[in-house]
Amino acid sequence: QISCIFFFNDTATTEIYTEQIVGSVRCVQETGAECYKEIYDTLVRNPEVFKDNQTIEFGFKVDQKTILENYVLFLAITTHSKEQLAHLHDLKTNYIQTLERHPKLLRLVNDLLSNELISTKPADFGFDTVEIFLKTVHHYEQHQKDFRRQLVQHNIRVLEKYYRKIYVARVSELLNVPKEEVEVEICEMINIGLIFAKIDRVSGIISFRKLQNENERLNEWIFDVNKLLDIVDKTCNLISRDNEMLKVK
């Protein structure tokens, strides 16, 4: 991976800033959100860098608003992981005052951190004009598809928390997406280990199950064995009582 961490001093010229930031912006498709975060932090520390000229070589806009939008949206299109969650929590903790000046970004961050169902329609979030979704950006179509996919997958993770079993048709209704897309996304999430589930295509039922560690499996086994022994004990007592009654007769 390409490092996008910058080190500047008070005597650095604007040309040096420009050269380093241009090189960094060119690599953002490789490093995604982390790269945009470093660029944003650099601009916050050195706000005078592009005070008069917000558009630089290759047509890239390097102003705080554009870079912040790209940072948050790159997080939104990134596959769910501990690293992504860490970045989102960092935004809520250390960038909250900035996010409050950008309500749409704040809403998106809150939605992605919530345990509630959210809209699966990218248009509802109003990011059509954000740079990473524009035709001038490489892979913009894939970015749009990934955004939609992550919204759908967020909702599936939420459903996993509240349901043991649920019909595919019901999930389709709740998420407002076709049943075929529901099945595709669930299979993808199963394959990469984001959820633990299985789909009974005959009955159309999704069964969510939590992956258990060794101690949990052992405790469940002990409980089942104790329950079985209790049933056997009660059965033996009933048989013994019946035998005694027969002897009396």
C-alpha cells in the first residue's frame, strides 16, 4: 500500500504541498479512505495551502469539504470490518464539530453506526454530486454499486441481530430490494464471514445462527446432556411407579 502521511514544516512552499498532495490524490483509488483522511488532516493543519486555488493538476479538487466528503463516502463503500468501524467511531469522536456543519455526512455516519434499518436507496442520501461518484473519477460506477451494496448489507446485519429465522420475501419487503438481490448479498456476506446464516430456498427461509466458540459449544452440550438425563430420570420414575401399581393389583 502507498503511504499518504505527509510531513511539513513552516518553511515548506506551496509548490511542495501541491506536488505531494497531487501525488497522494492520484493514489486514492489504491488506499481509499485512509488516504483521504491523511489529506484532510493535512489541509486542516495547513489551511493556507489552497486558499486561492482549490483545483489542482489532473482536475482534482483539494478543499476541505470535497476531501471530507470523499473520506466519509469511501468509508461507506468499503466492506464492513473492524477497521471501517474504527474510522466511523473516530469520525463521531474527533470530527463531530466538522460533521455537524455537514448534516448529510453526519446522518450517513450515524446510520452506518446504528442498529436500525436504513434506506437502501443511495439517492435518499443526496450524494450524487460527491466527487467519487462523478463520471470524471475512475471506477465511479463501481463506487455507486458498492454504496448501494453496503447499505443493503448494513440492513442484513441489523436483521441478523433481531431474527433467528425470517422469510426471504419479508427481508425483500423490509429492505425494498428484489428477493434475488437479497439472496446474492446474503451469500456474499456468508462467504466473507460477515454473517452466519443459511438459506432454505424451498421454503424461502433464512436462518441466522451465531458462530459459537468452544466454551459456548461445551456449555450448550452440557445443557443438552443434563436435559436428556433429566428426561431419562423422569421416565424411569414413571416406569417404576407403573410397575409398583401393577404389583399392587
